[in-house]
Amino acid sequence: MRTSDGSGRTTPPRPLDVESLFPGLAAHRRTATRLHPRPGTPGPRDSHVGGPMLWPADEPWPVCDGPHRRAPGPEPLPLVALAQLHARDVPDLPAGPDGCDLLQVFWCPFDAHGPTGYGMYTHLRWRRAAEVRVPATERPAPGAVGFDGYLPEPCVLHPERITEYPYIELLTGELGAAVDAWEEAQEEALAEAQDEAALARTARQIAEGPDHHGEEDDDEPWLPTYECDLSVAPGWKVGGHAAWNVTGPGTMDCAACGCPMELLLTVATNEWHADRKSWIPLEDGPMSPTGVVVGNHGKLNLFACPRDPSHPHRFSVQ
């Protein structure tokens, strides 16, 4: 799979075969492409986060024309280039409208939108990469930024295709009950193992007495869970299943046609979390390589209409 610097990243094998545990999950299996952004110097014809866009020199740059508190200077405000994804690099990127093969993602650097006046504004642009004969050599700066977390560090991508399963709260019926029961048993077993490890550490401290130097064992007890290790991958990705860990499961239907929408892109603050270390790539594991911060250090899920990708997208912050 093509990457900007010729190298790759590899997600470790899942600690358990979840379909062997729960055969009913096979019907809900989806692929996703982890993007694995890493700081670098992408070019305008690369897939990237925060790099130069393949933008026609004669085409106006997208702007946000809403009011922005604390933003000096005239409106409208140029949008920040967030990410650029070529279909050739990202196998789970759906086909764009009218044969478009390049997705460009922008957002406003101010929380000043939506019904509350404190929400996010995102903008998607599809195009055919081959039609950009004379790309712009400069991109306008917003002039003011409401929050530094909206400014991504330029990153090259290392796309990797993986398999995902639905967020745990979306599982219903007998399958959902079985996964919930197993999850609870895993959590109880982990709590017992942690208690036993704590007792062992205390006993060792007493036995060593004054010679004890306070070193702790590196191997803390750990057991995989469905939610953290076997279902939805953390970090930046295209496609797959969405996590709903903040709001709980929601419905995302297309405002234009009513079709259930599908996850297009996840923009994440972190590539992994303390309870999701099993997803750290074998090659390296920076937690926050892009510098992007979404909400309360969460993630932005962008959804698209599978029936017509030209229909307006929707998003959810988790």
C-alpha cells in the first residue's frame, strides 16, 4: 500500500479471535483503514494530514462566512486544511461523486457554529486529482485561531487495512447479551488479578524491608475486552465502525434522502489510549502525532451518504 515515505505501520494481531467467541459477529464485520499519521513533509499530491492541498490555482479557497468571536480582521475566514486522502492510498475511502478520487477535508479554527454558537464547522470537497493541472503554491492562513487544537502538524500517512466490529452498545438481542456477559466476566477477572498483584507487591515490600527501592513490576495484569481491544480501533481511520463512547449510540440519516449514513472518516486526538494499548503499532507508538485536539481530547466522526456522496455530510464529536 502506497505511503508518503515508503514505510508502513502494523497493528498487532488481536489478542483473541472474536468471531470464534461470538460467531454472530461475522455478519457485522467491516474493514477500516487506519491512517497512522506521523510527522513529516508531505507534498500536494500525497495523502496526508495538515499538508499542502492539491488545490487548483484558479479556484477560490473555501471559507467560513459565519461570525467569529475574538477573530480580528474582516470576514469571511479561510478554513484550515485538515486532511487530504487519495483513493489510490486508502482502500476504504468510498467512491466520490462523478468519479472523484480525492477527498479534501477542512474545518474552521473557531468553536462558533451550530445552534449553540459553540459548535464545530467542517467542510468536505471531492475532486478528480488528475484534473488539477496547475496547483496553488500557497494557501491562505486564517489570520486568527480560536483554539490551537484546530491546527494540525503536517503528517505523512501509513495506511493499513484492518477488521472492525460494532461498538458494544450497538449489539442487541442474544449476541449483545452474550458479549455483555463476557465483557463483565473479563472486567471482574481483571479486577481480581489487579488485587492479587497489589497484595504481592505489598508482601514483597515487607519482605525486602529497608532494601526495597520502590521499583514496580512492568507487567501489570491485563485482559482484553471487546470494547477496548476487539471492536473499534482508536486513532485516525477511514471507514469501519464508529465509537459512541460519549453520547451513546445515535442515528445518522442523510438529510437529503433519509438513507442511513456510513462512517467516512475519524479524526482523533490520540492514536491510542491507556486502556487500548493493544492497538499500538509494532513499529512505533506516538500517542498524539498530529497535534489535533477534538473536543475534550476525543474524536470527530464524519459520516457520508452511501447512496449519493454529494449529499451533505454529518458529524458527531465523541
